[in-house]
Amino acid sequence: MNSLIEIFEHAAPEIVFEWIDQESEARGWVVINSLRGGAAGGGTRMRKGLNKHEVTSLAKTMEIKFTISGPQIGGAKSGIDFDPLDPKKKEVLKRWYAAITPLLKSYYGTGGDLNKKRGLKTMVCRHYPAFKKLLRDWRRLKHRRNSRSHTHH
């Protein structure tokens, strides 16, 4: 069993996208551990000092989460190394989402995570209908599971 865990931990992710902001010191990564059914999902984290290794570890965690609880998509995560208290945060996020638009339109769904506001999820859903559907399906599944767990107790 331990060897399987080690293989999973050390396996390279399927896709890694790296971004360097030209107008600030921000850097970011989208790490897609795997595509399942042509899709992957995981939140976007912003933290000063964040690095690619941490984002990769979080993407692998999302892979496990989705494997166990659904939806049947691959695990991914995105992260931005930038101070979330910096007044330039909003502009950095706009450039970030412009840079990852091809991924969002094709196979990656994201939402808020650490140091992200709820309004971001609304913005992403408005511009990327595939993510909106993914989020709706996930909420339905979560609601169904919660309903079943309450009726069995």
C-alpha cells in the first residue's frame, strides 16, 4: 500500500501551467493532476510565498477528494504567489484569469479558496458556462448525499 501512495505522490501531474505577471511580482500556477471525463477542478488560492510544489500537492489532494466523493473529474488546483492584502489584488486577479481563460474554457473549473472572495466565483461562473454547470452538478450531488445521510440516522 505504501508503495502505491509513494507512486501517486511522486507522479508528475498531467498539466502544469505557469504564469508570471508582467505588472507586479505575482506568479501563478495551474496544476492539473489528471483529466477525467475531459475535466478537472479545484479552487484558486492566493498567498504570499505560495509555490508550485504546494499547488501540486493541493491538486493531488483534490484528485483524492473527487475520487471519493465526486464529481467524476480529475483533481486540480491553482495558486497565485501574491499578498492578498495588497491593493493591486483585483488587477492581478483580472490578469490571472485572462491568462488562464483557455484552460477555463476547455477543461478546468475553479472557485474561491484561501484568501479569495465569493464574488470571484460569480465572475468565473458568468464568463465560463462549463464551470457553472460543473458547480451546479457538484452542489446537487452534495445535497443528495446530505439528504441521504440525514435520513439514515
